[in-house]
Amino acid sequence: MDFETRAIHVGQEPDPTTGAVTTPIYQTSTYAQEAVGVHKGYDYARVANPTRTALEECLASLEGADFGHAFSSGLGAATTIMHLVDPGQRLVCVNDVYGGMYRMFSQVYEPKGYVFDYVTPDEVSTNLAAHLDERTRIVWVESPTNPLLNIVDIRAAADAAHAAGALLVVDNTFATPYLQQPLELGADIVVHSTTKYLGGHSDVVGGFAATNDPTISERLRFLQKSLGAVPGPFDAWLVLRGLKTLAVRMRQHCDNARAVVAFLQDHPAVIDVLYPGLPHHPGHELAARQMRDFGGMVSFLLESEEEAVAMVARTKVWTLAESLGGVESLIEHPFRMTHAATADGPFASPRNLVRLSAGIESAGDLVEDLAQALAPVPVPSHSQR
């Protein structure tokens, strides 16, 4: 079956009891057992829940994965994956990474004795082997990266990681499985914040990890049960509902991003536009090979931090907010918002950077709103002061 069909049907057969077409929300914490240890596959909801099972089966299918595991948040998924690493072992991470991941690595795990090194996207793609050693357990990358939208060669990173005996984890949140499937490119684990494009409506927080390795999956399932960072059934249901329209939404996100980029490129107040769909983007050819399209995220640079902060507050259709991937368009200032955790570190976001998450509204309205927000603010005349 094609992607769009699997998104609607895998793991979502009509309910055998009632015939309900939509997967029920099994809002229960425990399950009746016929005898001690004899049940219908479910005994306690932290271990498993039928609504969560439907989500795990569906999203694993979309990622081309044999195994999928849903979590209470993207960081909940990441925290669980981190339990594959022991203190004293090493993790190599792309240096343009989500601020929440950098905060977790640097402020939670590094003080406990975990070793982290950060490598540029270009080095990950072309020279990763030089940065790996026998202590390296995981290579962690995003592609496209957040917030500078760099592209990482996933196949090359996988080959280098495996040669060193390490696992490659790819955060596929920006691309989604509709645009990119890291497991097919050699990744060992793909991770998502399902809060973003997969849920798609800014009404749920969740995470997901998928793999084709049965040993990794068995360990993640054990950790999922033992650490407890699991989604509730209603949260799982909301993400499952979002998956049904993922393909059509992603096509519109990409179309709107292209329209926005075309406008920004020609605007005199914009210093540079960061978008892998642009032919001059350093990762353009690579993105064209490993992605179906270039995504709905756009970043651009203005003349100064003050202009960036003022501009993001002037939009009316674009909502000033953290997060991304919803049907509504969002705008933010990474240095002070999503990536504030990196502001004092060596990989701080540019102070004059603005990040956009293009929603699915009218592209004309989105461009018009950016135009008015970027227009010079008139200085009051003497008589008006």
C-alpha cells in the first residue's frame, strides 16, 4: 500500500465489537484477566494500550520500521534512547541541534559522566569517522537541522557510525516520514516529536522512536515500560488522527514554504534565507536525493537582533509562539525562545535569526502578513511627538 493509504488503515481496522471506523480511545488503566496471567494481550496501561498500539503500528509502517514505540513527548523518547548509553560512554551530536536536546545533554547527562562532542553538519556528512572512537555509542543527528536547516548525509553518517561500532539516531521531526525515511538510509533509530507535524494541530504533546533492529526494539520496549514516559490513550488517538492527513498537509506546508521563500529572497530587509529548496543552499543537492520535498520550515536573517525581535511581534496571521508543524503558521526568535538553552554555549543561534513554520493557510495571506511585518516602521514626526 502507498503511504497515504497506510496512514489511514494500518493498525486501524474497524472495531470488531461495534464496527466503529475510528480507533476507540481505550481510556483505562488496567484490564480484566480471565485467570492469573491469562488476558487478551493487555494487563496494565503503562505496558500497553490498544489505542497506543494502533499508533505504534501505523507510524512504524510510515517510517518503514518493523518496530515502533510511542512516548509522552519527544524528549521522553530521547531520554529513553539515552538509556542505551552508560556514563563514561560518548555521544557525538550534530552541533546545530534543537535547544532542548542540547539542554538535556549538557545539563542533565554531562554532569553524570556522559561524554558529548559536537560536530558541524558538513563534518558529519564528510568526515565523521575522524570524530569517532571506541567509546562512541551513539551518533545523534537532525536533518534538516533546527534552526539553521542544514542537511546531513544520513547514509554517510550511518556508514561511519557503524564502522566505529556506534548507532545512528536521526531526529526526523522536521522532515516527517512523508518526506524522508532515515531507516532506509541506514539509521538504526528514528525519533520524532509527534507534537509537531505528525499530530499537526498543536493540541497534543508526544514522542516516537522506531527501529528495524529487534534487539534495540526489545530494549526500548523494556525501558518504555520501566521508565514510564508513555502517552495517554487520548494523546495517542490525537496523533493517530493527525497521521491520516499527514501527506496532504505536508504537500501544502511545502508549497507555502516555497511561496514564502520566493518573497523573502527579494525583500531588501532580508540578509539571507536558509531553506534547502534553494539551489544555492549548500545541502540542496543532498536534500533533493534523500528527501521527497524540502519541508515547511524556513529561517532567515535580518540586519540585527533588535529588528528580528521587533519583526516577529508585528505579524498578525503568523502566530508568535514556540513549536512548529501545526496547521497554523508560527514565527519565533530562536536565540531568545526555542534555542535559549544554547545562548551561552558555543553553538548559539544567530541573534538576528527568525524561524518560520509555514502552516496551511492561504499562501497569499502569509506573504502579505510578512510584508507588513517587514515594512519599515515610520518614525513619528516632530508634530506627532
